[in-house]
Amino acid sequence: MRFKKEMEPFIQGIHQVLSVSEVRQWAREIGFVQRQNKLKPEDFLSICAFMQQTVGSERLSKLCATITRLSGADISKQALHQRFNEKSVAFLKGIFYQLAEQQALFTRPLYIDHLFSRIRILDATSFGVPKNDPDHPDGAKIQLEYELFEGKFLHTFLYDQTKSDQYAARELADTIESGDLILRDLGYFSGEHLKKIERAGGFYISRVPANMTFWTWDEKGKMMEIKPEEDAKKLEPGEAIDYGHIQIGKKGKNTLQTRLVVQQLTEEQKMKREGYLQKRRRKGGHTQSATKKNQIQILATNITSDQVDMQGLYPIYSLRWQVEILFKTWKSLFHIDKVRAMNPERFACHLYGTLIHILLSSMIAFQCRYYLYQKHQIEGSEFKCIDHVKSAIEEDQGQALYHSTSFITLIKNIYQNVYRHGRKDHRYQHKSPFDILYLTYEQTFQAV
């Protein structure tokens, strides 16, 4: 009973979007359904979002067969092909964003007693697709901003692959609030953006591109260049230098006065960095300046040393990898990148349908992880929890989601599996997110 009571707000929020009556009402409003039709809106949603094989990779004949099994409707390949149109894209896109809005009604922060009110992590994943026709899409880039404390998808943007990461950063500039911690990778680095974050009352920790220069001032106020790669040679692996308040760049819009911390990488970190640089070289990328600073990691931040010391900055910045874990599930579990050549509307249906499944699975996984921690002080694995949710939803092609009774049964079963099989394996001397955020939990260790 306690579990059901805890989950009631969540179930009600989901059913404001996914109940059969709401799905059908939205389909009528958007014009996806205008008259009695063989293909019910909830069945179209299921084949686009909740099947093991996606509409991006499956043949139309198999999709038609699935519809027949779901509802008994006999629909031809041509008729289904015609259903992938602008109205169907709007139908699925609307459901995705309605689900995203519901997050604000029932999400509960996993941890709130911290310097930061939110930890906002922005990153992108992209993929290409086969192209048999000039009108077929080349692929997609998806920008996701993830909030760590509440497990929320704050912002999701679909762009062309060629769109710069800076574009997403500019779109989000006016959404920064006081107390937000912004974590982003090198592709988003901009002195202009970082100054906007500080003016809004937010915090940032950012890696700095290897081609930037660093400057301080002597007693007479004359600028002197800092050479972090030279200074770091005196450090042992893992040790750091805190330069305090310095200037990045000498002129231009990326010029920034900020706190600079430089760490000598460990051998393991150097090997990972070198592997990344080798991939860039094979693709023809310019790596000369990066190779020169391959032994160190440079972070810029407006967090003061009184708030977080220099050794504490790197574990906090490593929380950025939580989005990388999510992207790993997108491709290895949900197969968002496994797409055949197709028209733009069907491709968009594949994207929004898969994103609906991803978002819903992430929401359920976070609720189970939250309850697991509150009741048992156990840290659940993001990847394992999402995998359990995805598998459970796909067992009946999403049909349990549309009715309250079957939905609560589904979540109970998912939670039991998460409790038994979803714990995070803690590697010796490797910090988990709970370690970094100082959350007390029952630890289980896995051999390295």
C-alpha cells in the first residue's frame, strides 16, 4: 500500500497524457484522427514508441502484422506508409512534450542540501542514416539538458547534424537561474556564455580548449602568460594547481576572467585521452594543441575555493558523464541510431516515438531509484534500471501503460526487479554520483 501511495502522483501525471481517452482526444485535436479509422491512435503510438523493433528499422509488413496482433485491424503497407505524415509527427511530438511537462508535477529531488539548487548537464548525441533519395534525411543531432537531482529532461532539441553545439547553449542562456550548476563539454565552451551564467547567479565548471592562452598580472599590472603544461610537470599524477583568478584569452569575445585549476592526469586518464585523440586524427581532426596538453586537464569555474577546493572540482565535473550513460542507453538499448533509408516524416516518427519510450523509461527508472534509496539506502544503476523498465514496457508493446490498474502492476514488477537486480556496482576507488554528492548508501563492490 505504501508503494502505491508513493507512486500515485506519478501514475496520475502519466495518465494525464497516456490514458486511452487522453491519447484519442489529443489525436482528434491535432488532426491525426478525423473520422473512424482502422488504426487507433494508441496502437500507432505503441508501434512507434513501445516495440522492441523501431519504426525506423522494421519493415512496413511487420509493422502491419503487429497492428493486427494488437487490435485485429487489417491495414495494408500502403495505408500505413501514408499514415507517416506531418499530422502523425505532430501527434507524437505533442505526446513527448506533454510527458516532459508532467515531470514538474511529481519529480522529487534525490538530494537538495547542497551549494547548487540544480545540476544542469547539456550534451548531444548524433547519428547518420542510409540515404537512397535526396529528400531523405541524413541523420539527426539531439541536444539534451538533464537535471541530475530530479532526473529530469529539462530541454530536448532535435537539430540537423551540422548544427553547432553553441546554438543550443545560446537557446538556453535565458533559462539559467540563481544556484544552477552548469556542466558542459568542450564543444560548448564560450567565454560569452560563461559570463552570462555568472550574471544570472549560476555556477559553471567547464573544460577549456587546448588552444586557449592563460594570463595573470605582475605587481605592476603587466600581463604575464601562464604555461599550465609546463607548471604541471612538477606534479604527481592526480595532483592539481589552483591559479586562482586569471584571464583566459587575451582579446576577443571568448576572453574571460575566472578561476583556473589544472590537474596532472593519471596514467589511466592519459590512455583514455590518447584513445580519443587517435580517433580524431583518423577523422582528419586537428590535434596539435590538444596533444601538447595531453598530460593535463584544465578547468575553469566561478566556484570559489572557499565553496569547493581544487580537488573537489574534478569529481563534481565528472557528474557530466551521467548524460553519457543516458546516451549509451539510447543507442545500445533503444537503438535510436538503427535506421533504414526513409522519408522525413517516418524518420521524425521514429525519433519522437523512441524519445517517448526513452523519456518514460527514464522517468519510471528515476522513481524506482528514488524509492529504493529512500526505503533501503541503495544506489540504483541508471543503466540497469532503465533496461528493466524498457524490457517490461515492451513485453506487451506498451498496452499496460494505457490503464491505471495494469500500470501500477507494471511499476510494482519493475521495482521488484530493480530492487533485486538493479543495484549499482561500485568499483574500488571509483566514485559514484552518490559518493560525489555525499549520499549515504549501502555499498556493494565489484572487482575491477
